[in-house]
Amino acid sequence: MKYVQEAFDTNWIAPLGTNVDKFEEELCEYVGVEHGLALSSGTAGIHLALKYFGVGPGDYVFCSDLTFAGSCNPILYQYANPVFIDSEPETWNMSPIALEKAFEWAKKENKMPKAVIIVDLYGQSADYDLLLPICEQYGVPVIEDAAEALGATYKGKKCGSFGHVSIFSFNGNKIITTSGGGMVVSKDEDAIKKMRFWATQSREPAKHYEHKEVGYNYRMSNICAGIGRAQLQALDGFIDNRKNIYDQYKEKLNDFPIEFMPISENGSPNYWLTVIILDEENLVISADIITELELENIESRPLWKPMHLQPIFSDAPIFYHMETECIGTNLFERGICLPSGSSLSINEQSLIIKTISKVLEKEEQ
């Protein structure tokens, strides 16, 4: 409320003002990068990054397959072609094995990508020590989609610091929110300067309104940035809360035939979502769990439906981690995302655990 009130008191409401500047500075300092640009969404950040890397009609872009559509829709904004890369079982993030297969195909078919979008899924870092050298070998820049992973780390470095350009989302369901918004960050000052220009309608530095390039209305408001600044100060506490929620789920549901999303030894997640997967012989009860939770007015959801299974992307190539089986599809068919909000109370979580336990105990009988 303090930062929002300052925006009103100073009459800086629009996408300009102290909160916008400070939010960019403070988030960059937290992540460990030099330059940031506050935007209307994380998707806008991916769009601007693709444009910066020269992605255009007919080009190819590699992207994680197990993700939300916001990761890859901007590929279509640029009239380019997505190529999807399967997950690895260790982190559920992009598989280095599948990525190498995709590059070998691209080289053979003369369809080398202009960029690779690597997603840090459900608040956990991808394995960058394996993925980045492959991209560097082929001279292709990386866009790190850290929309879900603010505060997570990989080998001591914060997520959002591994891509040539990286993005965050502050949508209402993320670990911090500005009600809606995002940010693109980079160590490349020229990249941020160019994207800032495009994000403000590509207005040239003239007294009159002069435009030589297509621009976008992508900037974050000073009010939303004020919310973000305060949320950022509370981020570490939110991560602690979500880890406690994860630990509680794991302790109370440990005796049932379910698995939790693996936690990589390479870093620490932000525990954005607690995700369980059922044994393959128990797939039928995943719908029962979701239905039973709904009867208690509790929302749960399946995992992200892999992008290559989406009708809009049905013609896109997909490269698997294994020879024939898609890891991401298997996880989607078996997985449930549990309520994991930072404000989830002990009593609320106890009801969730009790409801899930009831379904699983009934199945065991």
C-alpha cells in the first residue's frame, strides 16, 4: 500500500515512475543481472526476445515441450515454427539428449533455430551445465523462461541469470505478483535498450510522434510495479512457506503409491507448485482425486498438457528423451498439481491431505 500510495501521491500512474525504475533495479540485483525491463507480461518478454534475435516468418525456434502455452505462443506471433523438446526424468525440464537430437536434425535438414527457449518448470531450474554448451556449440542464443522460478537457484546462481535473455512472470498465480506483469532481464544492455524501445511503441526521440518500426504497448504501470517491489521484499518468506507446504504434503502422503516432482541436487527450487504423480496402474484415480477435491471447493489441476499435444501445435516436430516414449506425456497423464499458495493455512492443507488420503485408501481397499 505504501508504494501504491506513492504512485498516486506523485501522480505517476502510467508506465513511468519511480516504482518502475526501482522494481527493475531491485529485481536485477536479486537475480544477479545488470539490466531489466518491466513489462505487461512474461509472454511479452519472450516476444521481444524472439524479435531481438531476428526470429521471423519461416524461422525455427526450439522450446521446452512440457510448459504453458505462454512459452511458445510468441513464436507464432513472429510467424515462426516451434520445435518441441521433451523433458528429462531427473528435473522434468528440457532433456539435453532430446536437445542434441533436435540440433542434429536441424543441421541435417538446414532448419537451424534462431533461438532456444528453456523453461524452468514448476519453480525448478533446468540443467544448464548440460544444455548451454549444446546451444553454444551451434551458436544459438538461449531465452530462459524463468516465469515460474523466481528465487530458485542452480549451482549457487539464481534462475533468470542463465539465458542471454531471461524472463519472469508476475501473473496472479506466480510466487510474487503485480496483479499481472512480467520482466525481461539480461546482461546485454543493448538487448534491453532495444526491447524497451519496442515495448513503448517504438517511438523515436523526436518532439512529435515519429515511428519507423512496429512497436508494442508492453510496459508495466507504476502502480503494478509498486506492488511488485513490496512482493519482492517478501519473496524469501514466500519460498519458505511453500517449502513447508511441500514438506507437509510429502510427510503426510509418503505411505501412498505416489511420487513427488524430483528435487535436483544441482540447486534449490522455489517450490512454486507441489506436484504428485501416480503409479501407472493407478492412473484411473487421478480424476477421482481432482473430483473429490472439487467437492470440497478445493482446486487442483493436471500438469501442463505438453505443447506437441495441443491442437494448435499438432504439426510441430517433437524430439523425445527416449526412443519412443515421451517423458512429458507420461508425466501429464499421471500428474496432479496440488494447492500450494504461500497463504495456504495448516487447516486448509490438512483438509486437502485428508481428502486425497480418503481416495487413495479407498483404492487400496
